[in-house]
Amino acid sequence: MKKYIIAIAAIIAALGAQAQSRKHIANFSLFQQYYNPALTGYEGSMVKTFYRNQWTGFEDAPKTIFASGELDLADLAAWKHDDVLKSRQENGYSRESVGKHAFGLAILHDQFGPFGESQVFLSYGSRVRLSEGTSLRWGSALTYSATRLDGSRLTVDQENDSQYQDVLAGNSRFSKLDLNLGLMLTGEKFYAGYAMQGITQGSLVTTGDDYLNDTYTRLHVVQAGYRTALTEQVGLVVNGIYQYDDKLKETMEGQVKAVYQNMFWIGGGYRKDLAYTVNAGVRLSQLKLGYVYETPTDDANSINQSTNEIMLTYNLVAMKFPKLSRHVTIW
């Protein structure tokens, strides 16, 4: 099985364009800034990380690790005066009114058999208040991506085939500098917006082997979410994401969560034609821990292996959350 999959990977790499791979994050609602820089600092100053082990038990299966830090300048006021941010801004400073700027740094590394990819994002987000509870946000991110192919780990049916000789000879590398832009409308109970990743399609700065150049394409991302209280103890959260590019076409994913006392959540999701997910998590003061179990379906059924994803986020500013009442604070 290993040789079969790697042989396919070799053909994909040799042909160029189809080597492009789309990153899936089952906990996408908690890592919104990865898709849209306008959401940098959306939940305040935070550090976030996740580890994704796709197709667990399958040799050389994809593994992804992500880490980010976000700084909302509004939180500097809290640190200066040793304040505690109230989740509903009662008797405390208002992040929306005090600060208008946020900065972020994110790093992602993905490994799939002989392929390795590293990404670095430097992001900036700004907001304008449209009303007491609604803001218009925009953001940009300078991105660096580096792809590596270890030819010594490839196995092909015809080792003397001339079209593979350059690939099998050693390591192939390609890197690019690019730009992401995003726009987002946010409120206490919702967010909705659009982002474009890889705007220049690598034409800003590129280095490395030409045949890997087509592994990068412009990606369009639409995100939306809504949260509301159903009772004084239980809330409902709905999130969705749509991605499209001209090579891999479209991917749609939805997720529903039930939240109890703004401390625990459990839910499920569906990635169109690819996977079903079950997720759960807990918040302990400023710390959130979450887990997602993902099982393939439809187009992904040929690889009958599950996926595990573990996430952790930490608010750098002390938060005071209500038990729930009428206000849900978890996405």
C-alpha cells in the first residue's frame, strides 16, 4: 500500500499542478485567522495550537501542526491597568472601542509521505465600529510557503522512466512569498466574510524547482458563524466554511455545537463528500481544550482510516465569563 500511494504522489509531483493540497482543519471555527486575516485578534490576545493526525494508522499519512500568537492592542489597556475583561463589556473596558488594531504570527507545518510544507503568516487586522454591537473588519497577511519533496522516498513502477529522473535524483524545493486579504462583518452573535489567499499566485517572489510552481493557486474562502442561547444553561453555535480554487474546485464544511454553561461543548460536522466529524471540548478559565474525531466518507472512503485532531487555546488577558444566561462566548 505504501508503494502504491507514493507512486501516485510521484506522478502527481511530476505532472506539477495536481500536487496542490488543501489544508483541512476540523476545528476551523477556532482557527478563523488562518483562513481570513481580518479575524486576527477577533477573540483577543491569544496563543493557539493544534495537532492533526490524519488517517491514523496509515503509514506516511498526513500530519499537521499549527501554532499562532495574536495581539489585540485593546488588551494593552487591560494589562496597563490590571483590569479583567468582562465578556459582555459590563463594568470593564471595551475591546471594540479601545483598540482598532491587531497583529498575528502563525506557523503551520504539514508532512505527507515524501512531501513536506511549511507556512508562515504575518497578519494584521483592523476594525471600524458600525454600531454598538457590530464592526467591519479587514485584514492582510504576508505569507511564506516552502514545499519540499524527498525523491529518495519515492517508488515508481518504471524506475528508468525519464520523466521521473530529476524527481528521484534528490530533494526538490520550491518557496514563495505571497499576500492574503480578507473582509469580515462581526457582531456579538455572528460573523460573516470573505478572504482571498495567494493573491499573486506566487508571482511576488518565488524560488526553487519550476515543476512545483503550479502547486500554488489562488484560494477563495467564505466563512460564517452564529451563536445564541437556547436556555439559561444551553447555547447553540453554528459555523460554516466554503473554499474554492480552480484546481481542487470547491470544499464545503458545516459544524453545529451545543454549549453548556459556557464551559463545555459537544457537536458534530460534515465536510461535503469527504468526512463526518464529532467534536468536544472544555474551557478552564482562560484555557480551552478540544478534540475532534473524523471519519472518512464518500470520495474519501478508499482510505478507511480515522483522523484525530487536538487543539489548545489560551487567552492572554484574564476573562470573566457568565455561566451562560443569554450570552454564548464559545465559537
